[in-house]
Amino acid sequence: MSEIRIKYNEVEAALSQLQSAVQALEPVMPEDISGLNILETVDELNNINNRLQQTLTAYQELLSKNTQGTREAVNLMEETDKDVASGMMQR
């Protein structure tokens, strides 16, 4: 029978590092780069910047939710491991 060993401290450290990186991400783009210029290219760049900012914000939210879900799953696995070990000790 094969087993899966989880190094909980390493997983938690990696999740904390990922969470820090997600929080450090600043998806802020210049809102308007045109100034006094009226060019289609400037308008398109503004549009692209806005979409990129929205995409980065959504990605940041997704990573945060994923990190939290992973942390909860790892905690549940750790509790289950402890329960199983406790049950085996009682036999």
C-alpha cells in the first residue's frame, strides 16, 4: 500500500509565500495616457490597460480564493491524519 506524506510546515510556508505575492501584486495601470492627444492608438492603449487591470484583479482574487481553499484542504487532511493516528493508537 502506498501512502502520501504531506509536509505540512512546507505546504503552509509555500501558501504563505504565495499569499504574500498575491497581496503584493498591484494591478494598477494608468487610467488615461492621452493627455491632450487624440489618437486612436492612445484610446486603444487605454482600453487595453483597463482590461489588463480588470484581468489582473480577477486573477489576484482567484489566487487568494485558491490559496485559502488549499489551506483549508491541508488543514482538513492534517486533522484527519491525527484522527486516524489516534484511532489506531486506541486499538
